[in-house]
Amino acid sequence: MKHWLLLAVAIVAEVMATSCLKPAEGFTRLWPSVAVCVGYLSAFYCLSLVMQKLDISVVYAVWSGVGISIIALVGTFYFRQPMPPVRVAGLACVALGVVLLQLSNPPH
């Protein structure tokens, strides 16, 4: 269970970093740029620890799938980007893919 919590920390750090890319304006603004660097370093460090114990395919699918979904929501609600039905369908496909990968993972 500890590894799944660490994966959640990695996802939160990656979402924070990705969310700060736009405000960093090409790394021309200091604090958003610092947040990007710290967030990605933290995310990849946590991700590397998780991958020592869990299957890489499942870890990466969960990390990227959940990250993509949350970033889409951040884009919609924070950056006021549209969420057309085709984007919702794409996110549903991502979620389905993550679930199918998890279901294909044999129990330990």
C-alpha cells in the first residue's frame, strides 16, 4: 500500500509541475519555473522508487493516465480551456486503458 501512496505523491508532483509550465512562460518567470523543476524532480524520484516494487507497465499507465486526466481538468477549470465531448471521450479511453492494464496484472 505504501507504494501506491508514493505513486499518488508522484502524480500530484507531476500535475503541479505541468500546471506551472504555462505560468512559467518559457522559464522566464522565476517561481513558476522553480515549481516546474522541483515538481518534476520530485515526481520522477518518487516514480523511480515505486517502480522498484510494482510492475512498470501498471505504474506508468496509472501515473500517466491519472496525470492526463487531472491536467485536463486543470486546463478546463483553471485555464478556462474547453472540454468538448470528444475530449471527454478521449479521457474515458485513457481511464479504460489504465483499468484494463491493472486487470491484466497478476496478483502478487
